Amino acid sequence: MIDVLIIGSGIAGLTAAITASNNNSKVLVLSKTYPTHSQSVQAQGGINAVLYEDDDSVDIHTQETYKASCMLSNKDNIKMMCENAKDTIYWLDSIGVPFNRTLDNKISQRKFGGTKKIRTCYSSDYTGLKILHTLYDKCIKQNIEFKNEHFLLNLIIENNSCIGVTALDIKEGIVKEFLAKTTILATGGYAGIYTNHTTNSYTNTADGIAIAFHAGVKLSNMEFVQFHPTSLENSNILISESARGEGGYLLDETQNRFIDELKPRDEVARAIYEKIEKDQKVYLDLRHLGIDKIKELMPQERKLAYDYSNIKVEEQLLPITPASHYSMGGIKTDINARTNIRSLFACGECAEASIHGANRLGGNSLLEIVTFGKIAGINASNDGKKIGLINASTNYAKEDEENINKIYNYSNKINFYTKKDDIGNLLFNNLGLFRNEKKISALIKTLEELNLEIENMGIVDKSKTYNKNLVEFLEFKNILNVALLASTSALNRKESRGSHFRLDYPIQKLEYERNTILKKVDNKIVIEFEEIV
């Protein structure tokens, strides 16, 4: 019997797996791809912690995180995360994460935007990748079981308790049931729904969030999506905030600096996009840093710029553009990583743990996913020890298998790949850095019309085994549903706050200092605003 079933094998999921395994629970990690392919590897710049309190403190870190959230977070949750940050870094260090070090062997730190202090620990500009690979190595040493290439289809809910999931074994083309005493969703965020306008990987399609909502799980603050100021023009490949943290400049067409590069990300991204909307180019300038510093601290950025833009950053200006990067909203959880469904937990970017609110500080995402990965792992493990064997029928798998078979019979009048690109463009234009009621309403209308046409968007590949066309169709449905949820949230928040900037309501309003809550009632989206405790 599985004690703790974890869906997703990024940093949050692997941290939860290690923690639960250390607590003597039988753990299974289910993943759509492979751990080393997860979105976590693209977190480049660093992870925040107050390690040396000469001129910094946990209180300052807490206050700066809360300020960045635009008062849309829980101070107790933030304080807990910040208080544990030093232990989090030293734990990662102890298991082998290769942090950069000073000459006296202390962990190096750099400055990130939205803060006046230097507290971001890093491993060159490969921080997420190095953390993930180290965690995966530890999972292998602890003989934690993985089932890769399994696509989540549904949560199995009985009497308001989650007792497992159904998933499509992509290789075999078979729908399978996985029963477990407790389940943790660590499936990643939804910034990837902005197809062709995102720094996220192709497989980041908001599956866990879509499926959780369908099962009756509450979502929160879906209108808040962070746009990273610096991605490569044309390809949207991320150029980390570390480039600006180490002293890079943002220049306009006349090669003048036009904004403080280390202001909060929402402000910097909007300033850049205002230039681009006027058909002006914006550049990242690293030339003055020198080749030695660039090679030491930003080797990945240098390589990405050359490989994808044919630019030598030590000699040339790098054209950049904002792109959808990180989702602050998601599955509503408390400080213990619990959802409104018993035995169901969520952590990582798919969860809204009242930390980031309307805008996230750079360097806090990796800190949050490790912190709450541990919390989810230990709480799920402890809960599992109180639960007996789970017995359930196989009707769940059978029902999902029937639904999969129906897809094979859908007509192929409309190419869903084209519609996926259309949704990405619409989201960026209508639910991007600047929004208004007319644009959001038009977006919602289009998404609702596409939902009605779903049976005319079938698949060409009719094979059963390793059918990527089928998987991508299922992903498309999740993108469509989550786009509608995010748009509905944005329409109802009639103010501007953090990453949610409405041209028709440009002022932050006290009446909206509350969380947006989405839930499914009688197959409809119900929205309300909830006071922050």
C-alpha cells in the first residue's frame, strides 16, 4: 500500500518524497516526464535566506516579501518560511548542492530585485538545476520508487477524502489506478498556458490545477501571473535576474537606462513592455561586467544568448522582452500544505500558500518550494500512519478509459495545435501586462466558444501506445480550462495590484485586499473574495 503518492517530480515533489521517506513512509512519485526534465531546472538565479545577519534579518526578509505581495499574503506563513530559510539552505548544502562560495568558504550571496539586502544564495546561474539533480540523487539512494511518463487524469475522491488518482501510462496507453493513503500534488504552475509567450517548458500545461479544480479543490488568486522582464526576443528563453543582480543594465533604443533594474519584477516588466508596444527595442547590457565575471557567474546566460540569439553578451547588447514566467495563484493551501479535501496536499508552484500574493520576490520561489515540499511530505506521512488500507473499486479507471476512447472518435475538423497557439497569443494580449474589461471579456467569450468545439478537435494519431498526440490533446484541454479560470479571476478583481494591472481600474483598492477563491459548484465556476486571516 502506498502511504504517500506524489504527483510531480520537480524540486517540491522530490523534497516531499525525501521527507516522507525519511519518516518511514512508502512513497511513490508519479511524473508526466522525468525528474531532470522538470520546470525546476529553469530556476537559474538563486534561493533566498538570511545567512549572515550583519546587516540583514529575518524580519526584513519577511517584511520585503509581504510588501512585494501587495498585502495579499499571510504574514505568519511568510515569517515561518523566512525563519526556516537558513536551515533550508544548510540542509541543501549538507546533501551536496554545490553553492558558490566566498574565499573564506561561506556560501556566496547576490542581490535580487525588490530588496535592499544581499541574501540570494546561488550555484552560478544553474541553481534550480543543481538543487533538483542533488535531490534526485538522494531519492535514488533512498530507493524511492518512480513511475515516469504517467499523465494525471483525475483525483479519486470519496467522502471528501482523496484516496488516489487515475493516470494514463503513456508508454503502454493504459489507464491505471494508484490508490494511496495520502496524495501530494506538486505538478507545477500555469504560466506555461501562455504558449509562445512564456519562459516555461513545453510540457508545463497546468494539469494538476485543472484536475484539482474539476475534483472540487479550491483555487486562489489565479489572476496573478508574473511576467519576467528579461527573456530572449523571439524565443522567450529566460535570462535570469542574476544578470541584473550582478550589475546588468536595461537600455532603450538610444542606449539609455530607463528604470532601476532591481525594482520589483512587475514594475520592470511593464516599463519594458511599454517601450516594446511603441515598436522600440529594449536591451540587456552586460558588456561592462567583463568576460571573466560573466563566465564565472553567468555561464548559462552567456551560452543561451549565443546559441539562441547569436549574441556575444561580453561584446554586444542583448535584445529582450517580457514573458510569462511564474504563477502566484493555484491550489489553495494552508500553512500545513493541506487543501480543502482530506488527505490531499499541494506544494510548489501549483499551490497558493499565501506567500507571494500579487507579486513574487526573485529568489523566494525556490525557498518556498523546498520549505513547503518538506511540510507537505511530513504532514502527508504522519496522516498516512493514521489511515488503514484503502479499498476501492476499479470504476474510476474504467470511466477514464471510456473517456479516452471517446477522444479517438472525435472529428478532426479543427486543429487544436493552432488553437493552442491562438490561446497563447490571446492570453498575452488580453491577459498580459496590461488588462481591461473589454479585453478580458473578449478572451472569456473565445475560450467558452472553444470549449463548445472540443469534440471537433480530435487527434490524428490513433495508436494506443506512446501516443503523444493524445497527451498533447489532454494538455490542451487543461490549458483551455485553466485559461478560463485565470480570466474569470482577472475580470472580477476590479483594481490593479502587483502583476494584475488593469488600465480601467489603475488604483489598488482596500476592498480587494482579499484572496480570490474559485470553486466548482454544479459544473459552474463560482468566485468569491475571502479575507486574509
